[in-house]
Amino acid sequence: MNPTEHSITEDDIANFLANTPDFFERHAELLATVQLSSGHGSRAVSLQERQAGMLREKIKGLETRVVEMIRHGQDNVAIADKMQRWTRKLLQTAQARDLPGTIVEGLTTEFQIPQAAIKVWGVNGIFSDETFATGVSDDAQTFAASLTAPYCGVNSGFEAVNWLPESALALSLALIPLRAAAGAQVAGLLVLASPDSERFHSAMGTDFLERLGELAGAALSRLRAQAPTDSR
């Protein structure tokens, strides 16, 4: 054998066909005679049938992706509607002292969260004896200030769990620091809890929870301003 010669490999054939697109036009009879595995068992099918099958599988995969995109879009619209209703309730709350309760009630009803609680500190003196402003230790405030993002995970004995109506049923938590504005000091902590240990987990995204915290924190800024209508 000539040392410059070499046996033809599958790659050679593949490269030839890829670079010779008119090959099957000149040898159309091959398309009808080439037999390939169907991909589903040992049955042999023609090249056209195999290509059609592959195309059907591709279309099926694309249809599945479209359905998933539609479902995600519908889910996002539903969440946006809930967020809008919750925000509207905050805007319609006439008395500042009622805001913490409105926040908690809205979250549990609109977003089907089993339990929620909230504490706020640094409030105007007229609110200092309210339930939402009492019973918070310095350690809890320090912990809240250390959160750069909501904590999601198991109940590890956080003080905030004791603010819940049924703390024993809180197996997973979301702890959301509250700020009056971006970059402002943390002035409160929102607690969401579930008896489902996987409802809030460390791998979940926190963007939505951060938005909740931003809106709640902005609304609660009224508790730190003079509010003559609330002095009753």
C-alpha cells in the first residue's frame, strides 16, 4: 500500500457528504434503499422515515417548550396580580398603625402562606407600645441587619419564629429584612413560615421575596413619621 494512502473513515464519509450537498440529488435512488435503525427497537426504516421521525421528535420537544413557556407566563401574570392586590391594600390602609397587620393578612391570603409575622423597630413614640414594635431583642435586630438577602431554609431556632401564632408548625422559613429604601438601615423583619419543610429552601431564588420586603419596608416608613391621624 502506498504510504500516502489510508483507509476511508466514517469522518471522511461524513465530511464528504457535508461538503457535497448535491450528492443525493445525483444519487436519489440511495435515499430509498438506505436502511437505518428506527431508534425505537430493532426495526429498520428508510432514511426518509428516520429523518421524518427525528423531525417529529424535534417538533414534539419544541411544543413542550412552548407549553412550558405559556404556563410560566400564566404563573407570572397570576403572581403579578396577587402582588398588585396586596400593594393596593397597603396603599388603601388609612392608619399607619394598621399597616403591619395589613401586610401579614395580605400575604397569608393572597399568597397562601400558612403563617406570617412582622416586627418593626425605631418607630415613632406613639407606636412604641404596639405589638408589632415590642418583644424584639437586640440580638434579633442585629441578626436582621446582617441579612443582605432574605434567608430561606429550615427553622434553626430563630427568635423570630416565636413571633408566629403557631411556632411549632414552622418547619421552613423565609426571613426578610425590611428597609424604608434601598441602602437604608434595616428597621424590621418579616417572617414567613410553612409546615412544609421544602416550601422555603436554601436553593430557591429570593428576587420575589426581596420585592416583598422592599414594598413592605417602604409602606412601614409611615411608622417612623409623625402621623397626627394615628394619635388616637
